[in-house]
Amino acid sequence: MQFNLEKTDPESQARAGTITLDHGPVETPIFMPVGTVGTVKGVHQRELSQDINPDIILGNTYHLYLRPQTDILEKAGGIHKFMNWDRNILTDSGGYQVYSLSANRKIKEEGVKFKSHIDGSMHFFTPENVMEIQRTIGADIIMAFDECTPYPCDYKYAKRSMHMTHRWLDRCISHLEKTPLKYDYNQTFFPIVQGSTYKDLRKQSAEYIASVGAAGNAIGGLSVGEPAEEMYAMTEVVTDILPEDKPRYLMGVGTPINLLENIALGIDMFDCVMPTRNGRNGMLFTAHGSINIKNKKWEDDFSPIDDMDITWVDTAYSKAYVRHLFKVKELLGMQIATIHNLGFYLWLVREARKHILAGDFTSWKNKMVKQMDKRL
Ligand code: PRF
């Protein structure tokens, strides 16, 4: 993997760059659509590649390990072939899903014992087996196995957990060195900063993570219920320390406004279920604020869902029609909302990139934040 930093905004820490991976270049800042179980829910690969057009999408180790299971992915020749996606993929390690989804999980130094949310079966994740699973899934970027602390989290727990995440990181790295690649392309490993909402812990964690010299670095444990201002304060502490010449990935973030504020603090990569999940619930994001398409006020509004016409669905369908689809629970409503929202998120990060390159990111960002902070 190579990272070429093209420009930094004069008035903020925002950066534009290009990450080069074996399944093509990734222009940053980037938003990665979430494809948890090997599908970006509700979108065909053709629509994803042609209409939404991301350079990279995300998959989840936890989910893929449970279903279809790693032996099937290995027989398929890896996740790209299995799901017919020939651009880049990043897999999260399960270090978040295991805490948020599974029941009866027991976290120990050795690893995490957990009960599947599907059938109640027992499983054990360790830094070592999670690296092997990610080798078999075959994503281009693979993540360290970490513990994502909840919010709020007491200082003592956050500190102990952070140190364990650091020890797990050492185990991930030494095991990866012994685990050969399964397919004919490279995999790049990203470690994850933790430390909850404590500045001193975040600083310590960022220094530790920077010291391992990985090709890219991630920030976890944020957007777990803390106020946005607290998230931004933590991002700032960490981006100040993480190396400038490596991409920085803020995991599981966030709203369109969160994206722009964190880009301003030096983040290059994001992923979040919000555009897809909220879309399936009838929430449409636009440059002028968010719309609850199920609202009665759209019943006879035959104007396009978004006159910006970013993806073809924006002007092909009226608000009244999409509201109707949601009301009668037709699949097409969710599909339209998903394509629209992902199209909007990708547009937003591409615009951010354009404005960083043009040198007027900060004034554009401030205008957009004000504009998007509305419910229509
Ligand atoms: N760790 C991992 N994945 C994550 C997170 C984390 O802390 C988050 C936190 N927002 C989202 N996804 N491994």
C-alpha cells in the first residue's frame, strides 16, 4: 500500500490524498459503504460501482465468520470473487461487533468468548485467529483485534482495556508475520487507537499505535454515544500524534456533519451504517438537511426526492412516490433511499476533496455544516 498526500488545507488539518491498493486507487477523504455480510444491503454491485462508485467498501469479520463461514470464502477464492466486487474491501476485525451484538461475551487477556447472535453457538476470538480469518476472507485492508469501550466508561476500565488492546496489537502483528497471504494480492494491516474519552489515554494510545509503524492507522471507541464535541476533542488529540504521511481512519462515523468536522481534524477514511440503515428506515440525507420520507407532509409532494440529482434516483422519483413505497412497505422504497443516501455521502467526501485541493475547504465546510443541520 502506498499513500500519497496531495494537499493539506491551509486553515485546518484537512487533507486530500490517494491510497494505492491492489484493487485500485482510493482517493481520500473517502466514505466506505458498509457491506457487513458481503453485500451493501439493498444495492446491486452494478449500481454500487456505476451509480455510487466508491473505491472501497467494508465487510465484517464477525458476520462473515458466522455466515457463510471462512471455509466457503476460501473455496470461493476470497471475498472479492464471492461477492463479485473487484474494487477494494476493508474488513473490520470483529472488535466492535463482538461487544455490540453477541450475548454473554467474556473478555479475557487470551481473547473473547462469545455467543453467536444467530444461533447461540459459542465461539472464541483471539488476536491470532482473527488475523487468520481476515487472511482467509481476503480483504485489502485488515484491522487489528481491539476492545471498543462503551460510553461512558470509567477511567480505570478504559486504561486497562487500552493496555490490553495494545498487547493484542503486538500479538496481531507477530501472528500476521507468520501467516502467509492466501490470494495473489497484498493485505495492509491497520492498528486501532482506543482510550475512551480520556485525553491522556488517547494520547498514550496514539503514541503506542504510531510507534508500531503501520501503513495506516485507525481510531476506534468513538461515536458510541458521546456528545459530538467530545468525539471531535478526541480526534484532535489523536490526529496530532498519528503520522501525517499515513492514512487515518475514524471507525463507525457518522452523520454528514461528523464527516466534515472530522475531515477538518485530519481524518481520511470513514465508514458508517447510517446512510444504509437510516435509509431503510425512511431517512434521506441531503445537502439541505435530512428528510423523514414517511412524514405526512410529503403525501402529495411530487417534487424530486433531491433536486441536486447526484444519483439517478434523485430526480427519477418524487417524494410522494417514495413515501408511498415506505407506507406500503415495498422493497423499492428502501433501495431508492439507500442509493440516494450512499450517493450523497460519496458526493460529500468528493466535494470535500475538491475544496481541499482548491484551497477553500474551511469556508465550504462551515457553510455546509450550517446548511445540513436541518430537518426538512
Ligand atoms: N473498533 C473496531 N471497529 C469499530 C469500532 C471500534 O472501536 C467502532 C467505534 N465507533 C466502529 N467500528 N474494531
